[in-house]
Amino acid sequence: MVFPSVSAGAGRDPWSEDGPPAGFPPPRTGPDLDDFVAPRKRRGPRRFRIGGPSVYRPDEVDDDDDDEFDEEEIEPVEVNKRLSLTVAGFALLLGLGLVLAAQTTGPGHRLPFAIVIFGVQLLFVLAWTMATRPPALLVVALVGAATAATADTVAVRSAEARLVPLLYVAAGGFVVTVLGQLVRQADRRRVTDSFRTNLLVVAGVVGFATLLPLSRIPAGTQTITVGLTATALALTVARITDAVLPWPRLAPQVPRGAAGVVLGAMLGTLTSGVLGSFLVGFTPTSAALVGLVAAATAVLADLAVGYAEAGRLMAGEPPTFWIARHMQGPLGGIALAAPAAYLMCVLFL
């Protein structure tokens, strides 16, 4: 029996097959999403209760998650003791050789000292280009050698012992080096990355050339003796200390210690102060000041070379000729200590 008030199709969806008629919206089968979102928007953001379930508890983190947060430990580079001692001996021989060569100079007799300096400049160019491998390596090496010869000639034959002509030579050598690297397309792509290398090669050979005008001014030879003795001793002590006690390590990738840098600069300054009490025109204080500037400049330059080498290895560059890489530090340190000694002599003596 069917009651008149109940339709025969009750309980069925009349639009399940054909869909809703035109002009009618589709039927709502459940609550709308806005019914849940709108009240949340009106109430504002939810606040977490202190001590509630949303509070982060470190003890709830798994051991596997702890391993993800741990910093990756870098294995320190091992210090090669024999290599450090060898570099120390090279620095000592190089510095004392320049000091002894400076004693042969005199008015009208500077050619032997210039020949010694030119040989050291060629060694500097060879070591630096072989270690850094700039684009157009042969061009950089030839221009560096030509810059060294030009700087030595200008320093010896100029009417006055001045540093400004050498700066012009350095600027010209840098420009010629860059132009030489722009010739080939393969080298042209890397020329902007090699600006620093080009500048260091040119500045290094000109730095050695500053010893020639320094030997021509009053108290110049004594300044070379004080400054380069302090420099050679500082580099030697720093390397020997690294072989014995490379602590504290300045960086895991650099096999150098802070104790060697500080101790080398201190002993170099002390030695220069002692020499100042025996040299004419110097006092222990003035000699110690010259030695401090020269020694500190040299050991910091030597340390910077180590950082640069570590950076190249971390960047994935293949290691270059090992002798050239380890000669860079002492050569670069003395190349920067020479103009520092010149400025100290001109400004304070």
C-alpha cells in the first residue's frame, strides 16, 4: 500500500543518470568546505599551548634524525714534516743569499746584485706560473721575465733611486699579459679569472726589483740586511714549528699552525733588534720596527699561499708540480717583504 503523501521515487536521486535540469545547481551531497574554513578565518590563527602536544621536545627525536643534524667533520690534512723542513731550508738559503749579495753593491758596482735578483725573479715566475696554471701560460711566463728584466734595468740605470718608475713597469707588464691572453679564444674565456694571478706574477718580480733602488739610498744596504734577515728567519722558524708542533690548526685543509706564524714573526723581530745594535745608522728600536714589518708581511704572505692552494684543491683542480707549489710561499713572502722594507727605510729612517 502506497500512501499518497509519499512519492514512489523517494530515496533515489532523480538526477543520478541525466544530471540536473538546465538552470538548476547540482545537489549538495555534504557540508561545504567554506563551512569549515570560514569560522577558522574569523577566529584567527591557532595558538599553541605551552606543554601541549604541538610543543617540540628534543627527547622525541630519533637517533637517526640526530645524525642528520650533526655537522660533517673534515679530516685535517696531515703535515709532512720532511717537506716543511725542506721548505724552511729553502727560505733560509734564499733570504741569506740575497743578504750576502746585497753586501757586494756599491756606487757604480751594482751589476752582480742585479744578476742575483734577476735569477730569483725567474725562479719566482717559473714557480708561480707552474703552480697556478693561468691561461696562456707561456705568454704569462715570458711577459713576467721581460717585466723583471725591464724593472731591474730601470732600477739600476735611473738617475734617482725611486719606486715610481717600477710601478709604471708593473702596470705595463700587467696590461701586456692581459692582452696576450686575449689572442686565443680558449684563453679569452678564462682571462677574467686569471687577473689575480697575472697581477701577482708582475707584482712579485717588481717587488724583488725594489731591492736595487733600496741599495742605492743611504742606510739601504743595512735595511736589506735587517729586513731580509728577519724575513728569512721568520719563514724558517714558522716552517720548522709546523713540522714539530702544527698547533692550533688555522684550518683543517691547510697544514699550518698559528704557533709557527706567531713564533716566526717574534723571533725575526728579535733578531733584527739585535742586529740594529751593531749596524751604523740603526738603533735596536728602529731595526726591530723594520724587522717586524718585513717578517710579519712575509709569514702572512706564506700563509696566504697555503690557503690559496687549499682552495684550488677543494675546487676540484688537479694538483700541479709539487716543487713549484711549495716554493711559492717563501718566494712570495720575500717578494712582499722587499717593498715593505723599502717603505720603512724611506718613511722612518
